[in-house]
Amino acid sequence: MDMTKEIMDKWYSAMADNKISVQPKASTILGTILTQYKIESKEEERDIWSEFLTITGGQFAEWYESLSKEEIKIFHTQREKAKKSFHSRSSKELLKG
């Protein structure tokens, strides 16, 4: 279930239990705010490696500077994994039959 809908349903139930109501416009405003909060939360969980793979060389410096310290650590960890994977493949020679 969508988190915004779940929160709104719980809110409506709590208001019904307490015999209170709000204007429909207030509900719309709350729903809009919750949706924005949900979007901002997803931005925190960004996939740094996927972003890196899609940027061009000219955008790299600006992109890298926009990363937090934690995101930089994640980026370098992923980069090392990729580097090790590439080097292990390139050291293997093609067998001739």
C-alpha cells in the first residue's frame, strides 16, 4: 500500500474515533505534503553507481562535488569492485584450440 494513502487512512480513522473532521482542502494539503516528503526520502536512497554510469565526462566534476561524504565512500567502494572485476577478466588469455 502507498505510504501516503496508509497515513491518510490512519489519520481519517483517528479523526473519526475522536468525532472530528477537517475541510477537504486541508486533507489535500496534507496529502501533498506527505507525497513531497516521500519523494525527498527516495532522493536520499539514490543509486550513486547508476548515476555515475550515466553522466558524461564533462558533468563528472560537478556531480562528484555534489556527493556527501557517505556517498563518496559508496562511490569509491563500487569503483574498486568494478576495477577488480575488470582486471580479473583482462588477465585471462583466450585459449587456442
